[in-house]
Amino acid sequence: MQINPTDPIGGANRPTGPRPAGDRSPLRDATAFAASAALHEAWSQVPEVRPAEVARGAALVQNQLYPPATAIHQIARLLAFNLRSNGE
């Protein structure tokens, strides 16, 4: 194989035919920007920390019976099943 260093695209043929026309109308761009701005505004209104959820999590951490033993056993069974299924 011989490489021509003056060939700008490395010997491949350039695409032929018309380029696909995309819908890049200013109206479409403005709509997308408005939707993006609305989403950004809604996101800025969400509090960074939800005090009720933080309190719930702190209470669960202090509870020595959480998670229940049955949940731990079920998760262990699922993990063991998946390990056996994968041949490990």
C-alpha cells in the first residue's frame, strides 16, 4: 500500500450528492433555548438539601435493625445466584 502525503483525506473518496438539510431555523433555535431556560430556572428552584430526607437517613443510620435481616438475606441470595450464573 502506498500513501500519498498530499492527499488531504487519506485516499478515501469524498462523499457525493447533496448535503442533508437540517432544520436550523431561528424559530426552532429560539424554542429550544426557551425550553432550556425554563428547565434551568426550574432546576434552580429545587433545594439542594431536603431536610426531611436528611433526618430520615440519619434516623435509619442510628437504627441497628435497619436494613432488616430478611432484606440482607434476599440480597445475598441474588448476588450468589448471579455469581453462579456468570460461572464465577
